[in-house]
Amino acid sequence: MEPFSFEKIFAWQKAHSFTKDVYFITKHFPSDERLGLTSQFRRAAVSIGANIAEGYKKLGKADKLRFLNISEGSLAECQNYIILSKDLNYISAEEYRFLHESAEEVGRLLTSYSNGILKNNGIK
């Protein structure tokens, strides 16, 4: 791992864990959802960390923030899918709480990372 890598960003680490959890939990969704909710949920979850990583390599502050904003949009999409999954009884109350809390944590970390970039305190 290079000295400065997106893998060292705490927001990316938590987003990556969230994505793995989404994959694990959606593995148990009904098979007729494979091309529907399961696919959409996974795609949105993958997008969170991918956009953090892509934004990390951008040189300008505006570009970095744009990619973090895309991550935030993908996170909001996932939060919608968490609610829908609960309403369709695809996840238990415990899984709902777990995913909901995890998504909230990722959101807080994305906000903190964005604020750090806005202040530009020398951190990539």
C-alpha cells in the first residue's frame, strides 16, 4: 500500500465494510430479486467506496468534493433500499438496525472527510 492511499481513509474503510455487509445480507434475498432490488442495492453500495477512491486521486478540491457528493447520493440510495428491504420483510429488525446504523456512520464520516477537504488542512 502506498504511503498515501484511499485505503487509509476511514470513510472508505467503513464504506467498504458496509458494502460487504450489504452483499452478505442481500445474498439471502428472494431469487426473483436478483436483477431487481439485490442488484440495485449492491450497485449503490459499491458506488460509495468507489467514488471515495476515485475522488481521492483528483487534484482539485471541487473534483474531490463532487465525487464525495456522489458517494453521499449512493449512500442515500442505500438508505432507501434498507427501508424498502425491511418493509418487504427481506431483512429482520436486527439486520435493519445494523445496516441503518452502519449507513449513518458512513454518512457522518463522509461529512467529516468533505469538511476536511473544504478546510484543506494538507490532507489528501
